[in-house]
Amino acid sequence: MFEVIAFYMFSILVIGMFLIVVFSKNALYSMSALAGGMIFISGFFFLLDADFLGVVQIIVYTGAIMAVYAFGMMFFDTTRDVKENIRFKKIIYGLSILSAIFLIFILLAPVYSGKIEALYPSIQGVGNIQMIGLILFTKYLVPFELAAIMLLAAMISGIVLVKIKMEETPTDIEVARGEK
């Protein structure tokens, strides 16, 4: 039961974060939502008892998004004033805190239920790294590949955004100087 609730919660959060990525006009908001989406994707790995892959998802993919975040801060005009029109700040903050508490309860519920057991028994003569590789390329191949495809899409969109910005910059400089 906890897994089903957590799955739907992570699904809604991931879809919500990626909708923010697509529809946000501010590049920094988009990249922050992309990093948040990647962190929520790691929740799927934790639900599948693939703790190593969940941690790798957080470290590698979210770290890569943070590198894109740094490049975005360099390439995009982040100093312009952003006028936010948030009418219900208290409701948003309250829902954020409640969802964080709800997430903590979902993640801690299996620990306190006492039903923790290894799904894959250890194989004699096979080390930890070989066992991770065996499980990764059998049971968790599809989620791992989907995460890789999402990272590829993020990289391609970052390259396209930078290319568009680079194409506009010389024209803007010439117009500012009065050369055109």
C-alpha cells in the first residue's frame, strides 16, 4: 500500500516539475525544477529497492543539471527583475511543508513495519559490484535507460537554448551600438 501511494506521489511530483520546466519563462526556474524532477525520479529507484541507483541518480544526474544551472546563469540574463504574482503564498508554503512531511512518513513506513528483506539473495563468488551490475542490467534496466534518455533530452535542450542565445547576441550588440 505504501509503495502505491509513494509511486503516485512521485509520479505527480515528477510530472509537475517537468511541466514547470517546459512552461516556465525564467530559465533558472526551469533548471531548478529540472533538478527537482531528477531528485524525485530517484524516488522511483528507492521504491524499487535499488538504493544504489537512487543515490547515483541524485549524485550524477542532478549534479549534471547543476552544471547546466551554472552555465544557464552565465548565458542567460538572470539580473533582470522578475515580478512574481503569487497570491496565496501561505497556502503554497503550507502545502510544501505538508508534502515534505508526507514524503518522510512514506519513506519511513517500511522501516517501521519490520518487513525489510533482500529481494535478491547473495550469490557465492559474486562481489558487490558484480551483483549491482547483474541487477542493474536485468531488473532495473528500463528505469535506468529512461533516466538516461531524460538526461539526453535535457542536454539537447540545453544545447539548443545556448545556440539560440548565441545567435541572438551579435545582433543585439550591433543594435545597441547603433551599427544597424
